[in-house]
Amino acid sequence: MKHTKHLFLSFLFFVTNLVAAQEIDFKVNDLIVDQLPKNVSIIGLGDPTHQESTITKYRFDLIKKLIEEKQFKIIAIEGNMYGLYKGFQRFMEDKKISHIEKAMYPLLNLPEMDELYQYVYDRNQKGDSIMIVGFDCTFQNEIFVEYFKEDLKNVNVLKDEEKQDFFINLTKGTDTSLTALFRNREKIKSKIVHYSNKILSDFTPKTESDYFLQQTLESFVFRNDEENDGKRPINNRDMVMARNVAFLKERYKSNIILFGSSTHLLKGTKEINTEFHRNNRMCGDILNDTYQNEYYYLAYSAISGKKLTPLNPFNNFKVLPELSPNSVEYEFQNAELPIFLNQSSYKKDTVYSRFMGYQFIELNIWKVMDGLVLINNVLPSKWKNKNEYLNEKHR
């Protein structure tokens, strides 16, 4: 019996060490942190498609190091700024992750995110003030409207019937509204802007929540203003994203980590050889113009791995397309991976890369990004079941 027990314990020890050996080695993040310029106060960590579990894990480890070694205090996720602020405050009160998930951009409701929330909660419990918030202006879920109702209870500039009409149009304006195909978008936008302007005309922020409410109301108005800065056209959503980042920077005087899609975080869009990018400017362009070398954009790309398929994203994976021979991914496929590249270590300028998805595009790499992390065996994540977190009450 003792011999059997000894064999079992030996086997358990072997399996435990085998699993540990297969865990991700995050030492590449030590190099990134060591080489991060001291003046960087905003860093964008961009994913190709929101679906890469492996890339998300690498970014989480880097976030921890940026918080602990570089004093970054704000994690701004590509989700609605106001909704995620309110959800995070409630999460810190009762530790129910569903508060955040209900306000989150659905494509970022991934199982891997739980680790980030737990880490931030623990840091705050130890006295380190870390905030999770959004930097986007779109809102997907009706919890956003419920938060608005709470914060507008003491706003008297709108009559009760006007408030109700405002809430009805906000609900119609969510990206998940069931009436999306049948709604009069211009009429809805017009009413939202009208009521937002009316509230702002007699609104003085008194609490932190009030400041986020004010910024959101101003975003409603700004996003529906068709003007731009006279340069290449700017996506109004990206303009508001940049304004929200500026709001966080000015309000909290803290270093900011942006966690989202490379589509929005890249800089130098005109250096990407596609018609869209030659003729548009994105959030990262504006941040680069405004903060110059204080803004650092780090891209991620997969050497190999699998991806979700659009027809069955919850269970069906496909192998990533083969590498293009003229791509940076192809050039480093046999290197010791993961690998971190920047202008000092990689001297080429014009290359191809799939850092924004599964298609290779031509770009002047170091005018678009400051660093690139290449990872092999990238696996996709499985999105959480929407009904589970929307109906969650006790988690």
C-alpha cells in the first residue's frame, strides 16, 4: 500500500512539474519594461482581433509589471468609459465581476479577463489605487442607461417626461438594441444631443461620477458633430476615444495603459498601405500628435496558432493562414519566440505584417508602432455566454 502511495505521489509530482513546464514564459515582458522610454505616460497594448487568448495573457503579465515597476495607475479598456467606470466602482464594493461584464464591449468578455479583475481588486485592497475604466464612447448594454437614471435623479433641468424620453432614446441608441434595423438613427441622435446640451447648460460636477457623466454627455454632442480638424478625415468614434484618454490624463495625472484593438491604438495610419488608412486618422494618430513621445504603441502578432471561425466562434477553431514570405512574421518564424522588436533591434522600414488581424498589410513599421511582439502557438479565447453575465446576481 505504501509503495502504491509512493508511486501515486511521484506521478502527481511529475504531472505537476510537466504542467508548470508548459506554462507561458513571460520573460519577454521584462525586456519590454526595461526598454520602455522613461517619459512614456500612455502605452497602448493592441491586439489583432480581440480573440487571442495567448496574446491577452502576455498583455496581462505586462500590465502587472507596468503597475508594479513603472507606476501605471489606470487601465483603460476598449469599452464605454462611463459604463465601465460605474461597473468597476460596484465591483470594488462587492467583488461581483458581472458589474464590469454587463458594461463591457461583448467581444472583450473573455474568461481570461477574470484574472485582471482579481489582480486589480487585490492591489486596491493592499492600498494601491488602480482604476479600471473604458476609453470608448459606444455603449452596448442597457445597464448604461440604468446608471444614467441613477445619476440624473437630482438633475432638475429636465422635466420628468423629458428624462423618460431621453432614457428611451438612449436605450434605442445602444448597439444591442433589438430595434436597430428599424430605428430612425438621425432622430435618435438629435434627441440625445438635445437633452445632453440641455443638461450640460446647468450642470456642475460635484462627485467623481459627475465628472464621468459630464464627459459622456459632452461626448454625445461631440460625436455627432461632423466637423474634423481640417486634416485627413477622422473617425468620430476615434476622436472621442482620444478625448476620453485626454480627460483621464488631465483628471488623474496618472500613467495610463490602453487595452484594446490595434485598429484604434496604432499611430501613423497614412504609413499603412491601404486606401482606408491613407485617408483616415485614428485614436492613436491623435494621441501621437498630442503627446508625441509620451505615447507608446506596442503591437502583437501571431507567428502560428489558431483562430476562431465567424460561423461558430464559441467552439470552432481554424489554423491561422500561412505566413507571407515578405512579412516580418515570416522572417522571425525560426527565432526564439516570443520576441520583442523595436527600431533598435530591427532595422527594416517597409514590411508586411498581420498585426491587425489575419490579412498581411504593407506598412512603414516604425512610423506605425514603437514595438512589436511576435508570439507562436497563439490560441483563441472562447467568449463568455452573454446570458450568464447579464443575468448574474450572486457572482
